[in-house]
Amino acid sequence: MRRLSTVACIASLLLLLGACGEDDTTQPSDQPSSSVSEPGGPLPGKVRDVGPEPVPGLTLRTLDGAEIDLAAQDGQVLLINFWATWCAPCREEIPDLKRLHTDLDNLTVIGVALDRKGREVVEPFARKLDINYPLVVDKSGAAEAELGPIPGLPTTVLVTPDGQVTKRVVGIFPTEKMRPTLEAMLSDEA
């Protein structure tokens, strides 16, 4: 009996790891392109209030060579999303993050890729999915160290217009649940 439960635990773990680590970057056209949780669909991430704590004085270099000084983004809400190309939940939330970046003035989504292969895999992935927000490759782990801990992917950190980290989301960013919070932050009501 003990051996059977050990085998069942190992099988469950392998299934879980396989789901989070698959390397397919395509999404069937008949699948919804939203991370809104549907019956049987992905679960939204857990939103946690933190701080407030000042955003670290960290400058990130984007794939296109621009620099983003996190501490100098006065008036902007920053949605800093840690992700990787191999992470299925990360891929699931990208369409919603693209919409947020486009729809909300003074909101800047910043994708921080934690792929070990760096630009080699992130650039073609970003082109294929037409990602419209700035992307950074954090091969050295500097952003992760300054904004962490990053307990799993995806993890999102929210920074208010006055430069304070106030929320962390571990898991798929719950766009529809968080849209009113983002809008309040942008209108200084938060």
C-alpha cells in the first residue's frame, strides 16, 4: 500500500511539472486569449498587499536597448511581470497584459524574462506573440534579487505612481479583478 501511494505521488508530481514546463509557444486559435478564469480554466493568481516599500533604484535595459529607471517613473503605475517563455501560465496571461498596457494611460507593463538562454529565446518569442510592452532579460538575477522574492512564475509586482511597491501577485495576473485597483492607482484614489 505504501509503495502504491509513493508511485501515485510521483506520477502526480510529474504531471504537474509537465504542465508548467511545456515548451510549446503556440496557442490554438480556437482557445480564448484571455486569462480570465473559466470553469476548468487557469486559476487567477493570489493578490497580496505588501509594504508600501520604495521601488529599488534599479535600471533595466530592454530588448530594444532602452533603459528604464524604476525609481524615476513618477506618475506611472508599473506592473512588473516576472515570466519565462517555457512557463505555460506566463504565456496564458500575455494577451491580458498587452491589453492593459494599451488600454490604461500611465500604466507601464514591464516583462522581466528569467529564461536562462536569454535573448536567444526571448526575442523570437516576443516577435511571434507581438508583445507590445517593454521586455527585459534578467539573466544575472539583479531584478529578481531587488524585487523578490519570486516564489514562482508568473509573479507580478505593482508599483504606485509615487514609487511604492504595494502589491504582489503570484500566479496568473487576475486582470478583470485588478482593473479597478489599477484604475484607482492611476487616478490617485488608491
